Amino acid sequence: MTASKRPGAHTVVIVGGGAAGIELAARLGKRGDLDVALVDRDASHFWKPRLHELAVGLLGDGEEAVPYLAHAQSHGYRFEPGALQRVDPVAKTIALDEVRFPLTDEIILPARSLSYDTLVLAFGSRVNDFGTPGVLEYCDMLDSPAQAIDLRRKILALALRTAGDPDKRIGIGIVGAGATGVELAAELHHAFNDMHRYGGLDPASKLDITLMDMAKRVLPNVDPRTSESAEKILRRMGVTLRTGVGVDAVEDGAFHLSDGTSVHCDIQVWAAGVTGHDMVKGLGPFELSRDRRILVDGQLKAQGLADIYAMGDCAFATTTPGGPSVPPTAQAAHQQATYLARALPRAFRGENVSAFVYHSKGTLVSLGSRQATGELPSGPKGRSIIPMRGWVAKMLYVSLQQLHRATLHGWPRATALWLADWLRNTTLPPVKLH
């Protein structure tokens, strides 16, 4: 769909329009000498690091969505809607499920197959429930815009039901004290204060947020000083931290912890861990890691298969040959898309391609409207860090959003979008009460 297929050109099919997939499609599409198709089950791209803002109402429906059809038209690739069902490496085809209209369930496109010369899988991951009883039945997750919007509606409905009643408090439990859980807890506090200021609802002082994790500290993968900074800010907000304890089971309205205690709450969010999608096992003859991610070699090729690559959260890659695994983060996805945009054309020409090497650019975590915490690598091979705190860290955090926009649209349009955000924020309430 959109740009027509280019007869005789090398066909690159990219499955998944997340941060990695849409960037690779845009970079390869601009070349003009390849036939590039992007496949996704959704109609638009949303940058996953902003899902927590959508969930608490700091972003409205569609504000950050990038329609694939329009983006494809302006960047020289084709958009093919549909959910991936199976890969046939021998025939070099992929099977897509039928596409139905969301409101009427009418079939728009029948089930079909696409041929490829090179296939790149970038369909992401999902939150890992670790087999914990009750998680899938009772917990909200933040894997997609639809899930974030559902969570926002629950939060708003609860805020409206309890407004004005001094005896009713709002309890929200979040499992997972990584970046997603920490940012969600902080932005909930921020959003409730804004709802009180602009919507007449109760303030954040009526909110009981409990953040739980098996790790001994929040943000366990960063320097302890960064964790300590985040913990201090969260405690000042009134967030209860339950670290060093696991969740044995989940029931409606309660988390049952490994130390024998329970956390009772009105809304339950699971933001712990990353694993591959369930459908990967039946997708094709792929070698998978224990967490259902596709094993790839140093050039991000799927192990044992020709002309198939995987990147982003769905791939299990190493930072260097024999090194630790690449973290499932947006910056890793960006680096892999940049690498393949350069490496694939060289491989098509029969040239030698160097291995992918991941370089950590640091960590930044938003902690409300005016502050963030994090660290940037410094010194030889990034072995030391520069701590980032407060409004300086927040400015850097916001700049990452602008860099992503510039990658997708170019700097002129990214700047125009930033100005539009500023104008919108000066005229409309910061929290979307709908």
C-alpha cells in the first residue's frame, strides 16, 4: 500500500513499526534503489517510552501517533497492514492475518502472503508476567497505546468516583521498579496534582502509590547513586517502596508478596521484565532464548537462517561478541536500526560487514514535570559516569523525544511539532480529563 512495489528492486520487508522498525524503513526507503515494505498490525507508530504519559493523561489520544500511511508516502516505503502469522524461510514469504475494520469487524484485507529478499523482524516484546498467577487476569500493562488509554480511563473514573469524599483514598500498586514503573509512579503524582488544579478533583495527597520489585533498589541496572536519587524523590512524593520482595500471586484488588504480606489497591499495574511474544514459538524455525527472543549473531542475523535479521526487543543480541545481552531499550533499538541501515546495503553488494557493537549512552528517568535523574557515561570506554539530576536531566530527557521526532520527520518538522506542543500546553489543561 502507499508507494507501489518497485519491479526488479531488492525487496526488504520489515515487520514491526516500533522505534527500530519505522526508523529502518525511513532510512532504507529514502535510498530509492530498494523496495521497502513495513508491516504492522496497527495503523500508527507511538514511541514506547512515552506510554506512561499517555496512561496518566499527560498526552491525549493521537497526539504522538505517526500514521504509517502518511509516513510511508513521504519516506519512500510501502505500508502493509496486518499481523504476522508465519515465516517461510524456504519460500522466502511471510503470512499475514486478515485485517478487519475496528468498529464493524468487517474484513478490509484478506489473509495474504508477502515475498521478501531480506526480512527484518522488529515486532517488539511484551511485559513478562513470570508465570505469576493472576497477573494476566487482574493487572494493567503498558505494552501498547490501547493498554495505556484503558489504564487512563480507569484512573480517571476512580478519581471521579472518589472526588470530594475525604474517607476514600485511591490505591495504585505498580510491580516493577525499572524505568517504566518509576516514571509511571512519578507522573501519576504529577497528574493528580494537575487534575486537582485544573479539574477540581482531589490532589495527589489522597493517592497511595506502592512500587514493588524483587530487586533491592529501584532502577537496579543503574549506578546506586542514581537509584538513591530516584528513591528520595519518590518518597517525597509519598510513594511507598517495597523492594527486595517478590509477588507470589495476584488477586482482584491485591498483590500477595513473598514475605507473607499483601498490598491492597484499586488499580494494579504490572511493569516488570520483558519477554518475547507468545506467537514467536509458532512463527518459524527460529532459535530462541529462554525468554522467547530470537537469537541473532554479530550482524543481527537470525541464527541458522539466511536473509533474516532481527532487532529491537524481539532479538536477543549481545553488546559485543561474547559480551552481555543488549538491553531492551529505545536507545538500543535506535542503534540497531542505524547499524542495519548501513550494513544491509553493503551486504547486498557482497561487501564485508562488521559486527554490531552496542554503546550505552547512559540512562535518564523522568520524575515529574520539572525533574529527572540519570547518568551519562564518561572516561575510557564509559567506565565512569556523570550524574545528571534535576532540571538539567529533565531537559536532556525531553531532548531524546525531539531526537526521535527528528529521526522520523527531520528537524524542521520536529521543531514545528515542539512549537505546537508548547502552544497546546499554554492554552489547554496539562491533563486530559477524558
